[in-house]
Amino acid sequence: MTEAAQIIRDAHRGMWRLANVLSILSDRLRAPVAQPCRLKKASRGTLGTFCAKLKSHTKLMQQRIAREWAMFFAAPRSALGDTQSEQLNAATQTEQDSASRAAAHQQLGALISQIDESTPMQIEPQLQPAATVSAPSDTTLLEIRGLYSHYGRIAALHGASLTVRTGRLVALVGANGAGKTTLLRTISGVQKATGGSIFFDGRDITNMRADKRVRLGICQVPEGRQIFGPLSVADNLRLGAFTGNDEKYIAKDLRRMYEMFPILHEKAHEPAGTLSGGQQQMLAIARALMGQPRLLLLDEPSMGLAPLLVEEIFRTIENLRRQSITILLVEQNAQAALAIADDAYVMEMGKIVIAGSGRELLADERVREAYLGV
């Protein structure tokens, strides 16, 4: 392995170990202990908030490392031989697997023991096993079976099939005209299915009206945002809650959206059409969230946005995923979408042609050549 590749590998290993240690630390702080200790003097609420923020930061750190690895190390990798590339791939995988986490767990335990021995007051009297982090469910929420849809005589979907599991972020990538937007429109009921089936939570909704699908929890953020420009930001958000009739809960959700998107609170009484493109995209997402979705359909959320705003939108999507919101994301920025996706599909000519995890598709040569430009 060349010296440069070795440096890359060592740096990557160090970053993953740090992320693992931070993750374990937040688990330890959450775990109950047998007796009071110095770290527990803060209120449980304060400690819980700190742990949540630490966990969130760690997750962002891990995702950023994975994204940077995919984006910036592709060129050096292509210059290496097959053996050296395999070594780099093995190093990457090793630092993300359970063995690496176990090693970090052992290192953290040893460090705490050393601190414990050097202080008169125990920091953690009895080391607890790291708390188990709940993984996304394997329960199928959405299942598409051999779906067809036509615009007049022109077929846009040709027997497309995919599955979305509860709590997962699923990316759908492909070229313009591949049928991605049509698939989302057909799932939400805006576009009619001319063949095949759509099952949501085990229920056949193929011929169900769009408004009834919203009441089931299927909410879409359409391509181009499609906010109501003359209406205020607040009124746009309230329209997203049209299925609700309890003003108290609507007001609560409205406050939650303002906390998630402070700029919307600042501009709550301004016409939505005066917002910037990025702010309008935030409004479109918040409007869909007001419907309390079980499945959030995102259609090209980064379209037409500056790079810094694109990064902010993807941070928002990652945050939604951490809240266990199930997301089906259509995105032309395949690199960014696959980097954060749990599962992913590639669509061509109205069909699903490749399926796998986001990481697998990032490494797939067919995807890299066709959609990642490497």
C-alpha cells in the first residue's frame, strides 16, 4: 500500500474510533447506575438533553465520514492497484463493524477505570453494558408490486417493484425521465396506477383516493416545492394539517415546526412567495410534516439550490430519519442520497434495475459510472 493510502487508512480509522467512543459514551451516560456519582449530579432532563445532542452529533459525524470517503477518496482509489484497493475497502469496513465498536468499548472502559482509580469519588461505580440502540424496524410499511402507470398511451412505469421498511431512509435514483417522480405520484394517489399493486401497512391502496392516503399517513413533498405563494408561511403550514381537527394539537405541531425550522418562525406572517428557494424547501417539508406522516415522500428536495443549502437540506433529512420517520427520497444528487440512505434503488425506463443498501450502491461500478461520474 502506498504511503498516501496508508495515511488515508489511518486517518479514517482514527475518525471512526472517535465516533464509536462518543457513541458508547452517550449510551453509558443514559444507562442507569447502581449509586449516585459525579456525572449524575445534573438533572436527568439536562443529562438526557446532553446525551441526545451527543448522539445526534456522533451520527452526523459518522455519516459525514462515510460521505467524504465516497466523495473524496474515489480518485486516489482509482490510481491504486486491485490489491491496494481491496486493502482500503477492508479497512473501511473493519472500522465500521461490530468488532471495531467492541474494541472502542473496551478502550473506553479501560480509560474510565484509570480515571476512577485516580480520583477519590467514583465517576461510574459499576460499568454498565452499553445501552442497545434500537435499529430500524424490519416491518414492511410500503410494498410496490409490478406497478404500471401511463400518461395517455405512453407508459411511464413498467412493472416497478420495491419495498420500504418502517423507520428507514430509502433512496431512489436514476436519470431524468426514468419514472421516479411518476412512481411517487402514483404512491400518493395523484397519478393513477394502470397495473400492479400498492400495499401500505399491509392494506391494498392501489385504487384509493389521494386524500384518503394522506389520512393514512402518506405525505409528499412535491418536486418544485409548490408552496402557496400568496399565503403566509403560517397558513401554508396549517394547510398541511388539513386532516386534523384538534386545534390544540395543530398548534403544538406548528410550534414543533418553528423549533425545527427557526427561519419559518421568523417569517411566519410573510407571504411564502417571498422566501428564498432553500426556505421554500424547508416550508414544503414542514408542511408535509404537519400531516404527521408515517411515510414521507421527498421529490428532488435539492433541486435548484446552492451547494450550502443542499447540505442544509440533507442535514434536515438526516435529522428526520433519526426521528424514525420513514422516508422515500427521490434525488438526482445520487452521491448525497446514497451516502445517507439505508436502502436504495436505481430506476431506468420505468423499472427498478438495481437494489441494495446505500453503501452497496455507492460501491457498485455500474452506479458509479452511470450516476456518480467516477
